[in-house]
Amino acid sequence: MSKLHGRNREWASVLRFLSAPGGLLAIDAPPCCGKSLLLHEAVAAARDLGYTVVLACGEHFAASADVARALDRADSGTLIAVDQAHRDPAALLALLPRLRERRITALLTLTSAYAGPEVRNALAEHGCVLELGPVGDDVIGLMTTTLLGATPHPDLASLIATAGGDPHLAGELITGLREEGQLEVDGGVARLRGGWLPRRVSELVRGQVDALSAEAARLLRVAAVIGRAFSPREVVTRTGETEDALRPVADEVLASGLVVRIDERLEFVSDLVWRAVVESMPESVRHALRHDTAVLRAPDEDEPAGVPGTDAVHEVRKLAVNGRLGSAIALARESLAQDAPAGAVAELHVVLGGILLADGRPADAASEMEHAVNAEGAPEPLRRLAAAGRLLSLYFATGVPAGARAMTVLTAREREPSDADVVMAATVHSCLEWSDGNFAEAVYWGRESTRWEADRPTAWWQSQAAVSHAMKLSALGEFEQAERLVRESPEDDDEAVTAGAPTARKIARARVLTQAGQLAPAAAAADEGLCTARDRGLRILVPFASTVLATVALQRGEIAAAAEHVRRYRADLAAGEAVLHSGQYDWVELLLAHAEGGPDRVAELARGRIADAVVARRMLVDEPGAAPWLVRQASAVGDRDLAGDVVGAAERLAADNPGFAAVSVAAGHARALLEGDAAQLLAAAGRHRHPWARANANEDLAALLAEAGEADRAAAHTTRALRIFERMGADGEVARLRGWPDVNGATGVEWRRLSGPERDIARLVGAGMTNRQVARQLYLSPHTVNYHLRGIFKKLGISSRVELARWAHEQQTAETSTV
């Protein structure tokens, strides 16, 4: 059983099935998800239970004499086990009624997408279907720790997250990393030593690709060169085929499980699969496909490839403006390799560097900008622009080491404030000072960088000056100034990545609106920004947009949507070299942990993050409500050490930044919670500029007053918190607070320890629904409902559905009384 990482619930279902002879269980999953492994473990368990086992493979079970004899004997003590049963759908359809007629025990594995709808309907009619889907982050985390015998470093955990919740793929990744010496364990923490994909992962995915038809494999590889997400039209453009001709091929690719449909686009099922498809191609194939994408024409377009000189610059920009960044990169490099005229070389390098930065490849971008700086005959304004791009790229690629170069630029006396490299140096220095918790220095240089108007030419990535400063102002509660910075969209000269600056500003504005408590417009702006970033290949902007959407979803109570956003940005972070630096990535994961697992799960994750001074500071700097919220969660599980560590970090940040109210209020709020100081909580509730933090302060004060027996004052502050959440549009927070037991007095404190999904299940079960009915209502499997139900019973300290019905009724009464 040790091999079945993350499949404890599924394994329990198999054992229950085997405990009562007779019947059919079909294990349905995409390729390479571990269904065959589960089958073979089940066969071993069946033999231990006394079954006579007949094992057959999908291609041959119809002609198997052993299967025929087992059917003739009609002995329920015989188990017929068929692996990959979808490989002969006709034989499977003929087998199913015979199994039912003879009451034979049968266990099958298949990928129903390959078998077709008739088989799926027949399986549901003749037996039970156990679907293997992605497992939760907690399962992957436990599996990782078990396999490694150590705690994974965040970088390693992020890489494993790119498996998209597939325990088999994650297990192969971990095993491969260990086999190839890419891991080192020091002090109980496992860290990455290499960055290449293990052979066993590449071979696993290559096997799936090779199993496809030649046309489907070609489509998949072309799509992989485009990116993780792609549209059918993009594939049509690059292959020269018609959409009608590609449709059956696309259906085959979708059935493989390697690709899924997301609205109107297709997307590789996980970032790890996408990366493995790319890396599993021979280099010659990859080169040929990239060359093809550079020279193939979209309808009615005339795109000469490899043209040296100013024509090449024009054609590169033309490709990039349509979001075809891969084609633009290939054409630019090909043109540079053909000895373009000296006057065009610097411009090509600058344009290529900007495209590479948009694609999330800052080290490569820095290299191109370096070439432009040193190019012969480059005009001085273009050289300064290249120096600015080199500095920003180094900042994204290396972080702190870029600071010394920024200071060198800022202290050079011959420089002018309007020089592009001076503006960018101020921006980078400001960002690094902010991350270090030096607010005065950060705000000064950020303000200066946005006041200076850079000389022409300009590029899309210079929007970083306004974007980064707006983020700082928003964290300090200066929402109007922050929004003004990102609402205004001055034109730039970048004719290549035209969507870059507007999209960066839109996503930043979404973050400002979220912190200002305007969730509806924030969601709209973030969604629009994310769609544009994905469509135009602006990979560097995608993860941060996902954090905004996840935050909004959590405050609205949309847990499943938030979890999907977090899953995607984890994969993006692991795959890309650069993102917009922020403490939001860690912060949103803690919020999601609370929604899914309550304070216990938050405390478990927070201990590691608070122990890392850099991570803790960045999170507290970017999210003023983080410190008191973390103290609340730590107190809920009785972890006073963690609460004290959070308070200490918040107070150090406040002491280092006198005059900045946002951090001093947050530190005072956190200290007041730790010490149970109602007067200080009241002061925090009145001073917080951020609506979410202000509502939390009122809620914390209400809890303290309720414990002191001051019911009227507690109710008044609960109402204030509710009104703030309602104005924000934070429906999830409203629903949670209306069910708060300390104020309503209808339920025990355990109820609020349930996650959002657990409360949904509890209410439906309490209303008299069966597990199967609840599963249909919530789009879950009955096994998942049963798993959650056991957790609910444990948290509430009850043992029956009757008791749960009483709890649910009291909760409903409490919510009704507050409306």
C-alpha cells in the first residue's frame, strides 16, 4: 500500500468492494494516473482474502480462456480483473451483462474517454464507477514528506505542485529527482540542486504522446511550442490545417487526458505535463516546430521570415503584437544570426529582450539587453533604454544582487532624471527597499520614479515604475493615489508587446481595488487582465492576476474557484523564471488553507512561513491585515508561540517604520489580540484603512466582548463588521460571520472550525440527504462526501447523523436570527 500515495480513500473503496463478493467496480482515470497500480494492489489484497484471481489485459481479455472458464463457473469467489479495459470497447460491452447475470466479482480499469459514451452508460448501469481525479494539496504534501523523509523547501514544493494534484506523476517526479541526484537534505529540509526534468517523467509523458496517432502527436507538440494554454485557431494557423480537419484529432488529444478544455481554450492538464511534452521532443523536432511557428502565415498575412535589417524589426513586432511571442522570438534570433546591419542590431536586441521578459524569461532578456547596450552604432537613447531593461530583467532574475547596479546608476552625477536607466534604477531600488521593510526609502524612490518622465523611446516594461509604486501605496491605504497611477495609461513606443503596459496596469488596479474593498470591479479587472495576459503570452503577469482572483473568490466564499486559481499560480510560479514579486503568493495560500482546513491547517503552514524572516516580512509588508489574522488563527489552536512570533515580527516592522500608520495599526491589533486588550482592539477598529482588516478588528473585538459577557456591545461590533463585509461584496465573510457562534449563541465554537465545503455537506446531511444525494448536489463523489463527513463528526465531537441534524438546525436558526 505504500505505493498508493494520495489514494487512501480510493483504496478504502476497493477494500469495501472486495469485502462483499459479487458485483462490478470500474476504476476510471486518464492515462498514467495510477489506476493500474491500484488494480494490482487490489489483486494482491483479493488473493489474501481468498479470491481466485483471473488477471487479463484489455487487448486480450475477450479471447482469454481463463476469463471464459471463470464466467462458466459463475463463482463469486473468483475475481476477474481486467486492466485497460477500454482497449476493446465492443468486448467490454459484451462482457458486462454476463458478469451481472452470473454474479461474478469483477474489477476493471479503463479510461472512459477512450471507450466512448456507450461504455460509460453501460458501466453506470451494471456496477459502480470509481473515478481517480486530482488529490488535494494536503495529500500531495504528506506524500512528499513521506517519500523524502524531510520537509520540502518551498522551491521544491512549488515544483511538485506543477503535477496538478496527480499523485502518480508527483511520485515519479520526486523519485526521479532523487535518483538523479537533484535533491539534497540538510537539517530536515529537502532542497533542489538541479533544474532539469527527471528522465522517468519525460519517458512517462513521452509514452503517452507516442501512444497517440501521428496527427494527434503532431498537434500536441505544436500546441506545446505555443504554450501551456492555446486556442484551436492558433494551432490551425501554425499547421496550415482547417478547423474541420483538426477537430477529430483534437478530440483524440482531449481523450488522452493530457489536455483539458477551459472555456474556449485548451490547456495542458498540468504545467509538469506541458513541460515534459516540450522536453520529451528531440531537439531537432523542437527546433523545426519553432521555426515553423515563425514562418507559417496567418490568413491574409504576409510575413517574410529571417529578413535582416529594419524589415526584420518590423516583422518581429508584427508577430508579437498578435500575441505570437514564440514566433517573434524565433524570427528575431534568426535575423540576428544572419548578421543584421549594425543600425538594426541594437533595436532587435531591445525588442527581443522585451518579448522575453513578457514571456517570463528575465535572464535571457538581460542577456539581450546587454548586447544592445554594447552594440556598435546604437543611438544613446536606445542604449539607455536597453540599460534600463537590463536592470529590470536582472531584478526579476536575481532580486537583491540587482540593487548594487541600481545604486551605481542613481549616484552617477552625469545622469539626468529623465534617462530611462535612472528611472528604472529608482524603481528597482524602491522595490528592494520595500521588500527589506524600509518604507520611507521605498516610498521616496517610488514617488520619484513615477514623477520623472522618461525620454523616448520607451517600452512596455517601464510600466513597472507605476505598477510597483501603486502596490506600495495600496498596502499603505493610499487607495486613491494608487488607483490614479494605474488607471492612467500613457502611451509607449513599444510596437511589439502592445498589450503589456495596459495589462500590467489593469492587474495592478485589480489588486488596489481588492485592498480598497471593491471586490466586484476588482474581479472584473483581474479577470480581463488575466485573459489578456494568457492570450498575448504575457506569462510574467499571469500568477499575480491569479492571486487577485483567488483573494476575491475566498472573500466571496467561492472556495473551489479560489483553489483552482491557487493551483494554477503555483504551477506558473514553478514553471516560470520570473513573476511580479509579492507576498501575496504565500498569503493567499494561508487564506485558502483556512477555508479548506480551518485554523489547524493555517497554523501548520504559517509556522514555516513566519520562521523565514524574508517570507514573513514580505507578507506583513504587502498585507496589513495579515498579522492580526494570523494571531487569531494561532490563538484558535492554542499555539501561543506562533502568535507571539507573529506579533514580534509585526512590531519590529512598525518600529522600523515610524509614521506609517498601516503597520503600526496592524501591530497594535495583533498585540491586542494576543493580550485580550479590548481598548486597543477598539482603537485598531477605528484606525485601519483597509476595509477587510477593519472588519476583522470589529469581529475580534466582538469576540472579546462576548467572552466578557457584554452581549450588546459585542452585537454592535459584529453588526459593524457585517456592514463592512456587505459593502465590500464579501459574501463568504458575511455568511461566516452570520454563523458565528459567540455572538448568536446558537451553536458551539466547533462549528466555526469547519471549512466552507464541510459546512455545506453538514447542512445537507443534517437536512436528511443521503451521501449520494449530497454528492449530486455538490458535484462530488459519494466517497468524498463520506470522507468529509468523518472529519465533520470528529471536529464537532459527535457520532451520528441525528446529532448532526441538530447542529445544522441550530446553525440555520442562528443565521436566520441575524438577517
